[in-house]
Amino acid sequence: ICVGQGEPTLFPHIIELLNACRDRGISFSMITNGFTSLDKYKQLFANGIDSLHLSSHGLGDTMDTLMGFKGGFARQAKLKEWLQSEGHVFRTNVTLQHETYKQLPKLAEYEVAAGDRHFVMLGFLPHYSWLHHEQEIAVHPQALQPYIEAAADVLLANQCLFTIRYHPFCWLRPDLWKYVVNTLFCQWDNTEWVYTLNPNET
């Protein structure tokens, strides 16, 4: 119901929606930037949310720049500290792009220390309005390979769950293939991500 409508914590009826799901025995998780007030997230967990998926696309100023929110990294760090102290489950979604990919091993170390349960490395999918800007953002899988592998080694050493989404097997060492999650025609599947309200708009 909230898909495609922006940051879900800003949805004015999010608590009512959460309660309706809980009353029907439906689990409820949320992809969020983690920038909303800590009190809001506390309210969500008090009302039975199961887990958060935090968009964690870089370290420090890198994430602030990418997300267009000064102090966003610090806010998310405060949220993670609280989640860890309360034993709440969260995972992180990390997009692999020019501004962030070389930080990947250090980012993995940071997330493990913060209590991340599942680290998701997302290849960039250049659909719709992004289609003509892929060279500005997307990174060739060959260039990504050593950084993904180094991050995977950190995660394996710390027994942290992880997945590698949208990455060709030929640009990854074989022992990591089982962590790859791809879909048919994944790089150009126009049903995978919709960046506009009109899915037919190109």
C-alpha cells in the first residue's frame, strides 16, 4: 500500500497500517532512510513492527551527500545504536555506485559493529528516469568485484548474513555465487524498479 510513495515513516497513517497488519497476523517490515526522529521508530516497535531495512549507502559525509540530508548519517547511527541496545533486528541495503563502492569493505565492518543482521549489496539498476544517466552512477561489475569480495570476507568472518543482488557470476569468485540473488534479465528488467508514478514513462 505504501510502495512508491517515498519515505514510509512520513506516511501519516503508518501506525494505523502497522496495527491493522498486526491484528491480522501479518508481519511488518520497512525500508527507511533512518532519518526520522528516534521517538518515531520507538513508536513503531512499541506497536509491533518486526524489523527495519535501513538504506545505508555510504560512510559519513558520503551518505549525507547522496541522500541530500546533512546529519543523516549521524541520525541513522543513533538509531542503530538504539536498535542494537534493544535487540531489535535490522538489515542494511547498500547501493553499489561510483560514490560508495570503494567504501564497501569499511562499510561492512561498520555495519557489523552496529549490529546489522543482514547486509545487502545492491547493483544499480538503470531504469526509467535513470536510464540515460547510468554512466554517472553505475559501476562495471569487474571494478566492483574486489570490493564486493573484500566486504564478503568481512561479513563471513563475522557470521553476518548477506546477499549480493544483480551481479554476474563471472565477475565473482565461485564460493560467493550462492549469495547472489538475480532475476531473469535483471539488469534491464523494467518491472523491477519504478522511479516514476507512471510505469510506462521512459
